[in-house]
Amino acid sequence: MEPLPTPTPAPDQPCCAPKGTAALGAEEAKRKALVFKALADPNRLRLLSIVRAEPSGESCVCDLTGPLELGQPTVSHHLKVLVDAGLLHREKRGTWAYYSLVPGALDDVAGILAQL
């Protein structure tokens, strides 16, 4: 017995009915991927953890180099990546920079995963 032929849709018709929510667009996927790239580094995860664990809700860059055993330029680079990804907020006070979590940023990351 021969298999039944698969019907071919007309050129102006989609091959299948949409299945619900739309997939991520290219630009939206790029923006969200920046967050995951920032989180993909163990030192950056540790930085987020340190800042989050601070009772005051913020950490001075001078307090972040010791726990990671990294130089200040390297820590500053990792912090910049986290700021650029929208995970940390930076506030300059005199010669020092203080970092705090962006409110809701970690919830947004969880939401991205839940939407996939």
C-alpha cells in the first residue's frame, strides 16, 4: 500500500496553523541572550551572589576583589558586563563605585526561561 501524499499548501497559505504564542524575534533574542551571556561566567555569578547577600543591598567595588581573588580591572570588567546586561545598577560615589541588583532583574531572567 502506497503512503498518502502530503498536501501542499497554496503559496500564500502557511503550511500549518499557528500553535499559540509567537516565537522570539531576532532582536528580542539578541537582547535576552546578552543576559545569559553575562550569567554564563562563574565569576559574574559569584559577583551577583555577593551583591545580593549584602545586608545593605549594595557592594563597593573595593569589597568585591578580595572574595574573587581577582584584580580590580578584571572585577570591574565583569561588573560592567553585568551592568550592560541590566542585572546590576552602578552608582559612583567619589572615587568608588557601588553596585546593587536592578529590582526585578533576576525575576525577569526566570520569566525569560518560563516563556520558552
